[in-house]
Amino acid sequence: MREDLTCKDIQQIPDPQGNIVGNIHTYTGEKVDWIVRSWIGRPETGFTNIHLTCWVNEETDVPHLGLALGTAPDVFCYVDFLPRYDPPLSFDHLHQYHETMNEIWIALRRNPRYKTFTPVHLYTRSTLSPIAICGLLPLDDFKAIVEPVMLQYVCQWVEFIKNAQPLDAEKRAAIKQRDILLRRTIVEKDPANTLADRLVGVMMRERLVRILHAEERE
């Protein structure tokens, strides 16, 4: 991986008063177009939000990896393989990449300690794949039953990347166009942007959004 230093000046994210309220790092690399590792929040108030998003490039159709953690103060947790095609029309894609985690997802959903979180924001809800983990639960329950599953998802995604096969050249332009639109829409329409406006100000939030969807990059 290579760190993209376009956002070097705000790797330590300031609020309008100059206090550091987060950080952000971005990377590119083989088979991966854009990785963002960031956090933002005020831990002293119980609010934090951590993101790791890994957007695969058009050379393969391995799903993207989305991962988020937060405290409010219960633990919000999210991990998903974002499909590269329309899921109902892409049986083979779902079977190849999402079926691997389906039984794990079912077992977690059936665990009484797991409390699912259903986004009320319509667009956000529409981005969840059939195996998305999205929960809001006490820290002890998260550590015991969800954190190990999230690590399984990450490890499986890494294996997908390591074993990724080249995508047919004629399919690459369309999948790249879809990826760019999806990535931009997800961050621009995120309902949590209003929280960031209050924390860092509108201008800083707008720049962070541009960085998240790779509009600012080397």
C-alpha cells in the first residue's frame, strides 16, 4: 500500500477552535483503489466514530469492504461486503462472495445478545447487503459475540483480495463508473454529516467528504 498524502495537512482533524477531534489516512495499492482509515468524535462525551473503507479497483469484482465502529455510548458496529453488481440480478456474484459468510451471519442474528440496528435513513438502509452486520449493543456483548465475527469478515475479504482473478477488460469501465457513483453518493448522503457539521464546521466536513470519496487525491 502507498499512503496518499493529499490530506496530510488535516491528518489530525481540527474543530473550529483548533482542538484535535479525529484523524484521517488514505491509501492506494494493488487491486485497491481507495482505502480510508479515520475516526472523529469527542470521547469525553461518549461519542466516537471509526471508519475503515476499502474500495477495490476495477481490475477485479471482489466486493468492497465497509467497516465502522462507534460509541453513543453503546457500541455501534457495521461490517459488510458491498456488492459490485445489483444483487438480485447477480446470483453468481452473491454465491461466490457473500455465501461464504451467510451461516455466520445467521448464527449471529439468532444470538439473543445481538441487537440489530436498522437505519431509518432510506438510502443508507438500501446500501446494506444481505450479509451486512449492523448493530447497537453494550460493550461486553459486542466484545463477546460481534468483534470476533467482524474479524472473520475482514480476514475473509483479505483472502478474496489475495486470490482475486482479473476481470474481463470489457467489464471494467462499467464497474468503475458504478463504484465512483456509489462511493460518492454514500458519503454525500450520509445522515451523520450533520453531526460532523456541528463538530468540525461545514467547510471542514465538506472537505472530509471529498476525501472520503477520493475527489481529493494525488
